Amino acid sequence: MSRVCEVTGKRFGKGRTYCYRGIAKKKKGIGLNITGSSKRQHRPNLFDQKIWSPEKKQFVRLKVSAHALRIIDRVGIDSVLRKMARQGA
């Protein structure tokens, strides 16, 4: 199963990490210079959740982000599931 939120569609983001070398100017150096960079991924905060749906009278398994859990708390699991069904998920 991929690492994508089923409700919000959040997925990996791309970025870089930088390596610095040198002495900072405030410590009487000539400044910090970037000497290398490497690729990295910003991972979404995902959880495998089993949520009770009163409308279906059963548990629903979802892979959701922390943001999606807040959406489910606010509007309810049944309205989220209806919206997902309309979008074809």
C-alpha cells in the first residue's frame, strides 16, 4: 500500500538537506558555505486507522494523515466516506 492519505491525498514531498562548513561571521570567520547537498523526502504523518461508521454499522479501515483525522472529527466519518465515494476513491 502506498504512503498516501486516502482522505486528503497528502503524499511525499521532495527537498534537500545541506551540509555547511566554515566558521560563522559572528565568530570572526568568513561565513558558512554549503559544501554538499543530498536529496530527501518529507514524509506525511500517516496512520492506519479503524474507524466506526454508524451509518454502515461497521468499522472502516483507512490510511489517513493527522490532518485527515481532524477533518473526520469535525465533519464526521460518514460525510467523508460519501465525499470519497463521489470522487471515485
